[in-house]
Amino acid sequence: MRRQSVVLLFSLGFAFAAKAASDAGPSNFHRVVSLSPAITEILTHLGITDKLVGITEQCDDYDPSLAKIESVGDYFKPNFEKVAMLKPDILLVPDEGVGYSEREPKRIGLRYEVMRLKALSDYPFVVEKLGELFKRKDVAQKMSRQWRSQWEALDKKNQGNVLIQLQLSPPIFAGGGTFLSEAFARCGFTNILSKQVGYPQVSREALAKFDEEFLVVPLIHEKTRSVSDFWKFQSRAILLDERLFEKQSPPVNIVRLGPSFLIAAKAVCEALARQLHSKKSSNEME
């Protein structure tokens, strides 16, 4: 996995859309292309999967039926020529800065709408915005209420330091200002890299200097053994069991800010608390 496929770059300024959907009035959209797995997941929960004619890769893990929809390429590098061939009424574009700018939708003359999903607080607004666009306001409002209820349910009493690892080589982590760091902070955990904004690359030399015990949340595709091998140099690292994600039904994804994110965050925080408690009990018995 390339670094560019992990590090979410700065916003690329989609705000001044010449043909933004918000200016199009209450039009009905029947052919939709989504360029974000998170947006696609929200659309499925809103019940408008039948309107999707194009999506990016990495979407069918939460709804196998999406595998039948035409892929327009990777999330970080969609094929806009293919997008144009699908003749969508509207193109839903993420505002995470994923390697392309507003010039691409403009170049092919498509109407598009930008969806900002950078912070946890963005989620309910995006849901309600999509609900308004596709006339699913009641469902959207219900989803937003459920999200806020799940947010309140996160346990704030936990204590401990965490590292949220997204890649092994080079080692990349979630720093401050990310929705991942925000979620763990809500659970009471302290992100060691909170002062480094975004998704920093951190060397082994720097990681070796951490002299307090910390929990590692490995949100990566490499096998568990590879993650364990990586951390052999740091005796204070406690690894979260990745099999936690395999046990969830329906599947949840903690690296995508979609409807299942807070469910995943709650499960991970609870697992972290259990592992920390187990480690402390073990230390007291020695």
C-alpha cells in the first residue's frame, strides 16, 4: 500500500463548483456516481443503492450487492473518463484531498456535490445533506439521531496511551486533527501523536524513544504476525488483537467515516480497555 493511499492530503478547494448540485434546485437524481467508500456506505443506509451506477473500489465489504455496480477505479485515483461514460446526473465528491481537484468534474462537464467528511462532527451534516438531495429526510434524520446516541454511549472513563497505526512500511499513524484520534480521545485514550496533525510518518528510532506503556491499534492490511514482528523492538507496546474486526457482524470499518464507524470505535475502545486491564493485572501478580 503506497503512502499516498494512506495519507489523506489537505483539502483541494472544491468549494467554488461551477455546476454544484446545491445550485441545481430540488432535482431528482437517478444516476449517481460516488467517489468515496464512506459516501457510498451512507447511500446504502439511506436506501438509494438502486440509483448508484458507479462507485470506487473498496466498497463491497459492507454490502455484497455493490459488487454488481460499475467500478470507476481506486478511491485515490478514479477514472474520470469512465465516470463520464456512465452519464451520471450527479457526482458525489469527497473533500479529503485524494489526489484530484475540481478541474476533473468541471472538465467533463458533470454536476457534482462536495461532501466533507474530515471530522466526526461532519458526519450527521453529510447524512442530512444527502437525505435532502435524494428525498430521504426522515431516514437521514433517524441516522443522525442514532449517530449522536452512539457518540454519547462511548465510554469516557478509559485511560491509557494509544498509537493508531495505518501502515507498516513506512510506519504511518493517525495524528491529531483526525477523526480516528478524536474518537479514541472521546473514549478517554490519549493519542501519543496528537501534536502531529494529520497522518505523520514516524521512524522506528522515534518510536523506540517512547518510555511509557502504550496500546497499538493496527488498522492495516498486513497480517497480525507482521505487525507483531514490527513491534519487537519496543517492549512497551501492547498490540490490539486484529481478529476483533473479523468477529463483528455485520462488518464494521474503523478507517471509513461511515454509519458503522462509531460501532467499530466502541468495540475497539472496549477491547483496548480489556487488554490494558489484563496487562495491569498481570504486572501486579509478578
